[in-house]
Amino acid sequence: MWKAVRDMDIAAELVGINLMRTKLMAFFVSSYVVGIAGALFVFMWRGAAEANLFDIPLSFRVLFIAIIGGLGSILGNFLGAILIVALPVIIGSVPQAFGIPVDSAMVEHLNIMIIGALIIAFLIIEPHGLARFWAMIREKFILWPFPH
């Protein structure tokens, strides 16, 4: 029902789906999941609820995860979160593995530049994000030995 209402609510209503009930159910379920995630974020990861915990950079980070991962995809959000969280670690550890000293300010600047370039690239080249890119790669590997 949720997919039908998301794709075309008028057609879903014509088929016999109660729009108000379906939208309220989606709202209740998403509110429950977000409430549990927020409680786990605050008390399990941060340790305490403070006013400065939810600032603008955190909001932008969540927005960037959704844009890079792909809007409307659960797998895309996971892939975007992995990329956004792992990118500074990779930028800091790969040059040090080769013996190139990198300070933390340079890592932060490179991280911001790479994330900005990725957002622009994904919005222009692949608007569905990493989820669609992963689906295309998976389809290629499924058909790999026999392309037709």
C-alpha cells in the first residue's frame, strides 16, 4: 500500500486503498523508527542530550548521506553513510601508509572538497545515488559471462 501511495496516490485511491489510513500508518511507523534511532543516537553514542548536539553540520551530514546514497532507498542510505563516515578515515590513513605525512586540517579540507565533488557528480550523473550505481554493477556481474 505504501509503494502504491508513494508512486501515484490517485491511482491507489481508485484501486481501493484508504489514503488517509495509509499515510497515517506510514507517518506513525516512520516516527517510531526515527524516535528509537534518536534515542539510541543520544544516549548510546553521545552519552547525554545537550542542546548543541544537533547542530547545522550534523544536519548537512545527514542530507549529504541521503543525496549521495540515493533518495528513497534504504540500501542507498546505508551506502551513503558508509561513504561519508569512512571517507575521512581513508583520506587520513592511505597517505600515511605510503609514508606521506598529512595533518588533520588537510584531511578535513580534502574531505569537504571530495564530498562536494561527489554531491555535484551524483546530482548530475546519477541522481538515484549509490543505490542505483550498485544495482547496475550487480546486474553487470549477473550477466557477465553471457551478455545476451
